[in-house]
Amino acid sequence: MDGAAGDTLDTSPVLTGLVSTMADAVSALETYVEAATRVASARLKMPDGRPDREALEREQHLAHGLSWIATYLEALRQSAEWAARLEAEGKFGEIEALLSQILFSEYFAQLVGGVPMNQGETIRPHELGLLAETDALFAHPAVNRLITEGKTPASMAAAARLLPDSLSRNTVEETGLDETMSMVREQFAKFSSDRIKPHAHGWHMRNDYIPMDVVSEMAELGVFGLTIPEAFGGFGMGKIAMCVVSEELSRGYIGTGSLGTRSEIAAELILIGGTDEQKQKWLPLIASGEILPTAVFTEPNTGSDLGSLRTRAVKTEDGSEYAITGNKTWITHPVRADMMTVLARTDPSTNNFSGLSMFLAEKPRGDDANPFPAQGMTGGEIEVIGYRGMKEYEIGFDDFRVKSENLLGGVEGQGFKQLMATFESARIQTAARGIGVAQNAFEIGLQYALDRNQFGHPIFSFPRVSNKLVMMAAELIAVRQLTYFSARQKDADKRCDLEAGMAKLLAARVAWAAADNALQIHGGNGFAVEYPISRLLADARILNIFEGAGEVQAMVIARRLLEGGN
């Protein structure tokens, strides 16, 4: 198993009947969120019941606040169900119990007092018109018990005493995954510890590419074909496997965790929207790592508004090619990519999603001396503070040619629909990367706190230090279980855009908080670039921006809630 388990809780301040108390508290919170949704609907819906776009924009604080409390509900619900499964299997040990009651205590205290959406942005009950409902929530016996008795100096100290042992494991808690996934985690944790972690900070400091020998080893381990069906040379595994692998690779270095994202997005686009010929051609090449794809979607001045894309793709007179002209930005790993998934406008009469098409654009691999040897393609590097190892570029296309047979699906105007079909997986994978970054920050912070002595003691002995680490471990449970639930829904072919968005939203905040608190534990040393925690702070910051900025993500969640998502 991944974490610790034990049977003896007698000497620990674990609440009796904890698992049933957690379940009761979640039931009370479900009623509370239903009330919040009714209140928000009255202010954010049109008379016909559809979400009111103008009201959503005008009352973003309310809409996004609804998203955050609903995200807390789903995270706590999945944590409670995880605890119940472990208890039934006899695996709900002391560390799992302590971290669970601390998590529930903290999150419920925030729900009745104010949920932080960001630094300086808090959604409070009176802003939702829920003062009476909040009083009832606080008065609920299970909720009140968790808030007042779950997170105490005694429970925090007891949890802290158990944390050092976790450094010999891959996770603090027993994750509840099956033996196969535990073996996958062990394999990739070893690879990450041996081949990535020792070199990651050097790559970051020098702004180096991840070495190709490491990329080749990742290919041999199956990273790029993990979820591609066996018929196309992949392993045919599910999104849970993708989460575990992404976690462990990102625990070593977010760049290596993100290399797999390029292949995951391209493969899913082809699986969902490609012709049989395109699947037969491209999927085996992606699965083997023989080609490295990259995503070319975003343009200057459009950001998340993909419907406003201006890059044009015009079919040549003989119909054999498309000529692509336009500018793209924030393109990750384009120099060493062999194939680009390019979103461009094939119908110039449109100014929305309907005229967009997706192309599988082949290109020769470049290098630093000659980044873009392809005719009709130029680019300039965007220097970034973190998320290195692949390099970011602005790209210009000027009559760049793509074979007509590489129009995804062979039909124009389907590009945005095809891309939308990948959003669930992309957000689940991004949440997993956030978990990996948070786990790394926790481990680095814990090791430093144990090694650093002040006033004759390891600084870990000071509650303000150890408490930070306990909360990191507790929040990792919440976001890990929410992300795994989203992955299971996706594997079951169930719609999960709501849950995937929630997982991404929470993971970004948890990763940033973990990195920030781990740096604080380092004191002045954390501000020195030679210490890896400085890199993690920069790496964590991107998670709330890409794959849907936090504000955009919260709005997407709010719309789904108003539409009746659950």
C-alpha cells in the first residue's frame, strides 16, 4: 500500500466514530450547497432557466463563490467515501484518521466563516444570503463536532509526530488504489527519484531542455502510450493510471510530468476525432515516443477566448494542402516537436467557434541553433520564471503548409468541438500535476524542517512549522481523492467536466499553498535560487493559469451548477 495504516488509535486524539461523523457532515453540507445554488440561481438565471451571461459577469464574486463551496463539497464527499472504503478494508490507520478530521475541521470552519478563493478574495455566507443556513450548518452535531474537536493542538501534534515516517513512502496516506496502481506508482516514483529529482534543479537553473535520453527512458516506460489502446501500440490503461504517472513525474519535475500532457492531448484528439487512417498513422508513433507532439491553440490577445482565433488555414487551388498564416503564443515544447495540433480558422466568414478546424501539422525537429527549420514557420522564446524544461515560444506562421489529409477527421469546422472533447482529460491531468508539485513541496519542506536546527531544536518541533506540514498532507488527501474520482468517472465514460474542473481548481490552490508554506519553512534560504523550493514556488504558480485560469475555471463550474450539474 502507498501510505501508513494501523489498528491502534487508543492513544491518539482521533474522534470516535469519525468515518460516520464525516459522512453525516457531508450530508449536511449537501443541503447547504443546494440552498446556495437556489439563492445563486435566483440572481444568475434568466426567466427561462438558462444562466444569464450578463449576470454571471456582473456577479462574478457570487458565481465563483458558489463554485468554491461546491468544490469543497465534492472534495469532502470523496474524502469521506475514501475513508469509508479504507475502514471497511481495515486500512484506515491513525495518520489517515488524524489528517481526515483535521481536513474536515478546517474546511467546515472555512465554509461557515469564509472560503478563500484567492489571496484577498473570500466568499462569505452573508454574500450568498445564507446566514440562517450557515447557522444551521454550524449547529449540525457532526459539523459542530468536527469544527470544535477535529483540529486541536493535540490532534495537530499527534499528526505531526507521524509525518517523518512518511518520507520513506510515496504518499503520507494510504491512497486506496488497487495493487496494480500501487505498482505503477512504485515504478514511476523510483524513476522520478533516480533520474529526475537529482537533476531537475540544474535543468531549471540553466533553462535546459529535459535531456533526450530521459525522454527516451520515459518512452520505454510507456509514458506516451499509457492511455492509447493496445491496438495502436499503447498500454490501454485508464485515466487513473495517467493520474498516478503524472503525479510521480511531476513530483520530480513539473516539466517531465507535462511532457506526457502533449502526447495525451494529441492522442485523445485523434482517438475522438481522427479518421481510421489518421489513427493508424499517428497513434503508434505517439505511443512509442517516436514523435513528440505539441498543442498550438492560443493566440496573442485571445487567451481563453478560443472562439476569437484569427489564424487562417486556406486550402490551395489543387486541394492537396492548407496554407496556414497567423500568430500563436504560449506554445510549449514546439522546437523539439515533430507534430503540432494546430487550431485554425478555415471559414473566414465566421468569428466564433464554428469556423475552426484542427490540423495534425508535421514539422522537422529543431534545436537551439535552428529552432524552426520548417518553411513558413518562425518563433521566439518566451522567458519564464518556472515551468521550464520544454521552453515556451511565440510562433508565426506565414504560408505554412499542411497536407489536406492531416485535417483532423477530414471535415472542416469541427476543431473546437474536437478540442472540447479533450478538456476533461486535460484538467484531470493538470490536477494530477498539481498534486505532484504539492507532494514534492511537502517532502522538501518536511525534510528541511527536520534537518534545520534553531535554538537547540529542529524547527519541526515548533508548532507553526509542523502545523503547516500537517495541513499540506491533509489537503493532499482532499485533492487526490477528488482527482481520482474524476478519473474514475472518465474511465466509466461518464460526463465529468464539472468534477474535473473542480479538481483542477483545487489542485492549483493546494499546490501554491504547499510551495509557499514550504518556502516559508526555509526562511531566507527559500528565497535563494540555489534551493529547489524556489523553483517549486515558480512551478506551482502556473497551475492556476494554464488549462483554464482559476477565474475561468470557476465560471465554467458555476455555469454547470446552474444548469443542474451535480
